[in-house]
Amino acid sequence: MSLNEKLGNDFVITTELGPVKGVLVDESLEKASAYLPLSGINVHDCPMANLRINAVAMGSLIQNKLGIDAIPHFTCRDRSLLGTQADLLAAHALGIRNILVTTGDLPKHGPYPSKAVYDYNTFELIRLIGKMNSGLDYNEKEFGGKTDFTIACTAMPTAKNLDLELGRMTEKISAGADFFQTQVVYDAEKAIAFLKEARRFGKPILTGVMPLKSVKMARFMNDNVEGIDVPEEVIARMEHDGANGIEITCEFIEKIADYTDGIHIMAMGDVKGTNRIIEFINGLVAR
């Protein structure tokens, strides 16, 4: 069963591919092959403006070698309008059927004197993919055949202005978004409050989790990563009670499971930790 068929019907589990070192794709594929059964694997598009293999090409390799649906990220940062349409046609020809639309980190975060293109924003890219799914290019001219992409978008449950974030989700849905993967969230109460509001849109939502590796990591994320809010009680449990990140993540998932359509695990390439979470979710769903 494809990811698209599972969305809204099954409890979906996705994760992300760790950084690929240059052209050493076999190394990454071997690592990813150790994951327990998943519904999809995300592939980042040069995150933080660092050099990575093309996400669509890597996604195609994942599907062909591992038989797992890939969700390559597709940023607005690097491609012209013409190049975008060509790349989307190529993605479809290579068997990619899921695309996550994102703005993309600014080039200033990376090591190269690159310039961002931004011929369009995320809403315009979503609409463009929708047109291509109808067999039309940007100018609404038929190009021959149709693409068949399921469009994923991001959402932030811990946004300072939740109404504004929900409004952005509504805009994305109006543009053609099919499902959402959220940014990382640690506060179950905030996650549930967001999910209760967002579920009225009728689109599947996969809640993002990232196991904390240490108290230092938790404090760093609180202080430096926009939109991340690690509750002090979570930090205290790690600091004083010896609780580990996987345990805390599983407890969080149990609290929100009835409100979400699935979980997106961002474990920074930790296959063993990811598998422990998958095992927990499978047991939870089977109850």
C-alpha cells in the first residue's frame, strides 16, 4: 500500500534520511535499509544551504533499492520557474509521487556565495504542482500527460500566533496541499491544542518528534531554534530522573496518539532509536 493510500486510513509513520556524504549513496541506503517498516522517508533539499545530493535523485534510489515511498523536499530557493517545472517532470518520470514543499533555508546559512532564486513562494509552488497534476504548465498549456503528486506541507504546532499558523495551513490547503508534517514539538498540551484545531481542515497531519539526546541539546534547542519549546519538566526529568529522549518521546506519542494521523520521526540518522519508537507506536496502535 502506498503512502497516499495509507494517509487518513492508517496510523502513518515516516522518518527522514540522515545526511548523505557526497556521492556515497550506498552507505546511506544500507543504513536506511535497517529501519523497521515505514510508510515513507523524507529527503532534505540542501538543508541549511549545505551541499547534499539532489533530493529527487536520492528519493528515486530509496524507492528503487528499498521499496519505501520517498518524500523529497522541494524548496523555492534554488530553481527558476522553468527549472522547477522541468525538475517536477523529471521527478514524476523517476517514480516520485510525494513532494514536500518548503521555502528553503536562506543561502546565508550555508558556506557558499549563492543567491536565492525565489521565483515563487510556497503557495505558488503548491498551485503549480496542482496545475501539473492536471496536465498544465505554469501558463496553463498542456505539456503531455499529467503528473500525479501528493503534496506535503509543513506546519508549526508551537507557533507564537496559532491563529496565524492555522490561517497559513488553510491557504496551503486552498492551494492544493494534501497532508502536513509538523515541525518538532515536545509539549503534549500544545500539540493537542493545535491538533484539535487543525483536524477540522480534514487533511492528515503527521506530528513531528525528535528524541532529545541530552540536557545540553534540550537547552540549546530552547534557546536557539525558533518554534521549539522543550518544557522545563522534560528537561528536569532528563537532568534529575535519568529519563532518556526515546522514553520521553514515546510518552509524548502516547499522549497525542488519539489526535494525530501519524508520527514523523526526526532522529538525526539514529536508526536504532527510530526503530525503538516505531516498535512502541506499533504496539500502541495494536492495543
